[in-house]
Amino acid sequence: MTEIRVGLLGLGTIGTGVARILIEQQVLISRRLGKNVRLVAAADRDLSRDRGLDFSGVRLTDDANDVVTADDIDLVVELIGGYEPARTFVATALEHGKHAVTANKALIAKHGEELFPLAAEKGVAIGFEAAVGGGIPCLKALREGCAANAVQSVYGILNGTCNFILTKMENEGADYADVLKEAQELGYAEADPTFDVEGIDTSHKLSILAAMAFGSKIRFDEVFTEGISKITADDIESAAELGYRIKLLGIAKPHGTNGNVERVEMRVHPTLVPVHSQMAQVSDSYNAVQVSGDFVEHTMYFGRGAGERPTASAVVADIMDIARVCSSDGGPDEVKHLAPAMGFVESERRDLETLAVADIECEYYLRLMVQDQPGVIASVTSILADHRISLEAMSQKERSEANSVPVIMLTHETSEGNLQAAISRIVGLQAVEEDVLILRKESAVA
Amino acid sequence: MTEIRVGLLGLGTIGTGVARILIEQQVLISRRLGKNVRLVAAADRDLSRDRGLDFSGVRLTDDANDVVTADDIDLVVELIGGYEPARTFVATALEHGKHAVTANKALIAKHGEELFPLAAEKGVAIGFEAAVGGGIPCLKALREGCAANAVQSVYGILNGTCNFILTKMENEGADYADVLKEAQELGYAEADPTFDVEGIDTSHKLSILAAMAFGSKIRFDEVFTEGISKITADDIESAAELGYRIKLLGIAKPHGTNGNVERVEMRVHPTLVPVHSQMAQVSDSYNAVQVSGDFVEHTMYFGRGAGERPTASAVVADIMDIARVCSSDGGPDEVKHLAPAMGFVESERRDLETLAVADIECEYYLRLMVQDQPGVIASVTSILADHRISLEAMSQKERSEANSVPVIMLTHETSEGNLQAAISRIVGLQAVEEDVLILRKESAVA
């Protein structure tokens, strides 16, 4: 039986999971693939730690350069994470004619547009299913399963840490800081949680989804990004009373004329979703990606967005896809028989503009702190009316101990620019505090 | 640009949808595929009806034989449905060296095991993504996305008609017969609804999923199948009070030793699922498939299980997958570069036994009609205890107007054989009516 020879960079959590599948699941993989996938080499700086695996027959090294240039390796799996040296290693592997598979969303979001042409030039493939949605085969579903569709929207709960925190805040009525601390103690959140809780990780993933959905180039730096750190237990309760649950969503939509996509809307922010929607049920560290298309209507893909075993499952699925088109007779590998990495043939991917933040249209949840005196609400609503912003709901809670009381407002659709103009006038009112919480609402999730 | 030439059998609902995509979405498909997909011919007995499409350049015929044997067609799409003449047409197309794509679950469930070897012999592919879950790319997710996993279970809401009826019964507290009548008037259910409401359609789909999950042959005739026609509004209410929702589920699980699958459990029946589960939220005519694997854990795929546009989306995705491996220079098509139709290479698919019905283990929901007199419940529970069946919950509702009152019982896990033995003793009690409703419960859905 022919085989594909794999070299692994990084034996951390995911790397160990990938090694585990390749070692323990060898027979099953061969039965599905008709070829063997053989782990030939693995590089990690720390080779002393016991990973509970039998690495006999596997070349272990502390020098990743040995793996990315080795003659006896067909495919390199990068599981180091971060921008560098991951980029250099992957680029070197591609330059040496090796296929590459990675779970590194930061790498693809920031450097994908350098790596894709390099791979094309060298006639090799790049797989990165594990970079978005962990174990969920959501990129495959979008790229291949929904390939007949003009994609109309992509919504995703893409960060398990944020979803874990929001779920726990809701279930326990607890405040953000307390839950974060608990999540850190349990290992669900990093000591420095910025990357997750401020939405950067979600933005990485969303920028990949958006480019794949609309045939555009990845523009990670242009994603409008807000995190979850300003949300209070009261906001979650207020949203629930109005029939919504708060999730950190990545959202991408196309804009254009006559069916041509001209601009791409990309945003990541805490979002109110209807409590009975499929998306609202995605709890704890689960992830989900909704893809809606002009023919398929709504589809949703749900599963574990992180973790050793689920993420490794997606990495090995990529390896198997690539292995299928590998030549068994020494001829060139037929990567043209794979779906293009980004869902469109490389020459058809456009350098589309990102929709300006001011032009984003959505519905809003506003939390204003106002002095509990007659006329304040009238002044606020009059400013909103000036800006043609209509209200769907409003609630004002009494709080005896404080000077100010929170007023919650749900607006109908308006543009971000118009809303911000109204808000700047509203906070100019003497009876309204500076600090306004702006969340957004999506009724169109499945 | 190279092209793949498609011939269509059947211009009914789905066929029209496929033609619509191929005509209207031509540019998008080429940008994703790097090839053109051209609709060359379409056959239907009724060519007079206006389908609202511009068929210029398409050969329309009322003779399907012309299409399946034509020299200028690379791939035949069968959308006639049913066993015959669909089987003959698909077999003829394969024999003529043409790839085949179908949305016909009955065909694949009953005749797949004849068609797969024929396709392999001729070096052509068969695609049937649309046969299970309509527009949802669930077969691709199972076959390719979860390929690194030993699959531990598959659960599916696979029939939109049943899910529509159950959702409406729950929302409106209405009885089965009334909702069925309404569904028929709305076109959501056939005049003869047997195929859907008695679970046969779900069995077709489940048998395909099971064989793909476990590397076994399709054994549609051996699926344990019960429909939804005996469920009452009271059952739905009782289940809700206990924290469950009733869904018609297809369930498949592997049985064996040392990781080897030796027997396959397949069953289709109304099932109580926890009300907060993802599966319980799948409402109306939506479908969902849950695949759980030893590495990926739980995944779920959700979307429209039927309808012109969603089903056509899946058909065209199959066409595009096959088009990718089609030779552009007159050489042989490289179907070995596609994932095997059934997820395992054909020679590795085993003729596994189906788990005997008596050996199925699950939790049960029982509705007994008993005379409202002292000692009856004690007699019933004593029989259950004899059979080592323990109760999770029990509720007895008063009904003034009737002689008998319904008693609802939830049991812990036991085998079907053991339960049936206990039930036959219970209905032997003088105070218990013959007619016992047995539903099943699954707590492991995501």
C-alpha cells in the first residue's frame, strides 16, 4: 500500500493529539483512505516530557528545520502556533515541495495571502480546517458543501473561552471578572486572556471565513472587533427579559450590486440572538458556524471549537484529503483535484474592500446610565428620533442606592455612523453618563 | 476553460432547481471550480410545463435513454426518484462510463450495493449528498470531515414532514390527525403520507449514514422502524413536563470488541430528547445530523432537509466535486482522488450484522392505560422490578370522563427484549389495557 509521510512541528496539546490519531488510528485511516499515513518525524523543543505515546519508528528532533527540509517527508503539520517562527517553517516546507497542514488561525489570517501563491507555485496544498471551529468541518462545508451558492451571510461562535464565560455568566448570574477568574483557574482561559476575550481570535477566524465565502482576500486587520469584557450580568439578564441571549459572534456579509460582491462586511462583537434560535443554544465551549446561501438557505455546523482531540481530528482530515491526491508512482501530486484552499481558484479571488464601519447596518442594544429625573428619557428619545432611529423596546430599572439608573433600549436597524452620531449627542446631555454600552442584535440567525 | 457536460433526468421540483443553479450560477461555479459545468441535456416526460428557465442550448427530450447513453455527456443527474426506472437509468449511465449524481435515498438504500461496484468497475463516481439531509453537506462531513474518527454514534432528524408535524403538534397542542391534514393541505405531506410518517424515508437515510459511519454494507431492510402516527398531544405534553421533546430520530451505533465494529445498531422511532439539547431545537421542516467520534466528540449539521433549492445545492456540490477530478485532456478521470462514496475504500467495507432488535439497549417512555383503582401501579412496578427495569419517573394523570387513565413511566436503560417481556406481562394484568405506547429516550444527543 502506498503511503504519505508526515512530519510534525510541535508536540504540545494539538500536536500530541495528531500524533495520537496517526499512531492509534492507523488501521482505520488506511481503510478509509486506501493509503497509509505514516508519522515519520516530530519536532519539539521539549522532547523529555512523556506524551503517553509509543513513538517507535518516529524520528524525534528538537530542530524543526530538519523536518521542513527532510527528503523523506511529503507533508508538514505546523502546530506551533503564532506568527513566527510558524510562518518561516511553513514557507520553507512549501518551498521544499511539501504540503502543509496547520491549525494556526493567526498564521492564515495574517500570512495566508503570502502562503497561498507560494503553495500554488510549488504545486502543493495547504490545509487549515482546524484553524476555524476546531473539530467542526466547517471550512469544508462552506468551501465544498455550499459551493453552488452565493453566500449571503456567515455567523459564527468561534471562541470557546468567550462562549464558556458568557454561558457561565448567564447560568450563574455572575459578573464577568469573577467568571474570567474561575475560567483561568480551570484552564479554560489564558493568564492573559486579551486575545480571546477582546475578540482577536474570533477576528482571525472570521476573516478566513469571509474571504472563503465571498472570494475575497483575507483582510484580518479590517475586521471591526469588540470583545466581551464590558458585559455585565445585568446586561445578560436584560437581554433575556427581551427574549435574547448574548453571544460573541463573528459576522460576515457581502455587499454589492447585481449579484457581484464589491465590499465585505466583517464584524466581531457581543450580539443579541433570539433565545429560541439554534445559535442561542450553543453553550459552554462549543462553537458553531452558520452559513446561509441563496440556494441552500440556512445551514449550521456545530461542535468542539478547541481541545486536543477535536482539533487533531480536523488536522488529520486535512492530511487525508491531501493524501488522496498524492501520486503513488513518483509523478506529480494532483493538487488541482482538491477544492481550492480558499474556495475559489486563486486567480478568481478578488481584492475586495471592507465595508466601512460607519456603513454597517444593524439593530442595537443600548445601555445608558441616566439620572432618574423627569424628562431625561424624552430628551434621549427625541435625539434618536432626530436621527430616524426607532425603538423596538425600552426598559428602565429602578435602583435605589445609585444616583444613576440603567436604561436599556433596543433599536430597529440603523447605520453605525448614524447611531454613533446620535450617541455622541446623547452623552452630551447633562443627565446621561459618558459610558454607554453598545451591543448589537441579529435576528437572522437560524 | 475545460468543462464537464451534465445530463439531467427529471425536471420536477429538484430537477428544476438543479437546472436553475447550473444556468443562473454558471459564473460563480466556474470561479470556484476552475471549470465550467454545462447543462447539455434534460429529460422529462412533461416538457410542456413552463419552468421559468431559459433552456436555450439545452437539449430537451422526453426519452431518458437518450441522456444516459449520449456521447456528449460526462455526468448524469438522476432526479426521478423511486426504485425503477431510476435504477436502470443510473446503471446504464455508469455502464456507459458516465458519472452519476442522485438525490434518491430509496435508490441508494436499496440498490447502492449493486451500483457502487459497477461504478468502481467502470472508473466513475456516484454522488448522493442530497439523498440524506437535503441541502446539508452531512455526508461530506461524516465521510471526509470526520474521517479520522471511529464513529461512536449517528443521530438524525432526517424527515422534514415528520418534524413539521411534531413541531406543530407541540406548538399548538394539536393532535396528530389534525396536523397531518393541515400539512397535507399545505403541501408539506403527501396524500399518502405513509412513507414519511411511518419512518420509511428516515430508514432509507439512516441505513446510508450507518454504512458510511461504520464501514458496513447498507442494510435498509434491517432497520428497526416505527413512525409517529401513534403519538398524541398528551404524549408531547407529558414528555415536556419531564423535560423532553419528541423527535423522530434515526439512530445508529457500532457494537463490537477491541475497537472492531462487529454489529451495527440501526433504529428509527419517535425519541425523547432533552429539551435544552441542540437536537431539540431543530424545528419545523429542518433536519439535523449529529455525528460523534472518538476524537471529534459531538458534531452536528443542521439545515433544510428538502425543497427545490436546498436539495439542488447538494446535487450541484456533488457535481463540482466530481468535476474537479475529471480529466481535461481526454485521459481517464481520477476518481481515486475523490473520497470513496461510502467513506471506506470499497474492498474494506464489511458485511456486518445488524444488532438484533431484542438486544437494543435504551431508556423508555411508556404510556399505559390503566383502570384508576388501588394496587394497579404496584402490580405494574412489581413486574418491572422482576425484570430489573428501574424507573426514572412516573406520572399518573386524572381523567374524569374515562374509565382508564394514562400512566406515564420513564425507565432507566434496559434491553428491548427485556422490556417487551415485561410489557407482555403487564398487559396481562386485568386493570391494564392492551394498547401500550412505547417511545424511547436518548440523553446522549448534543
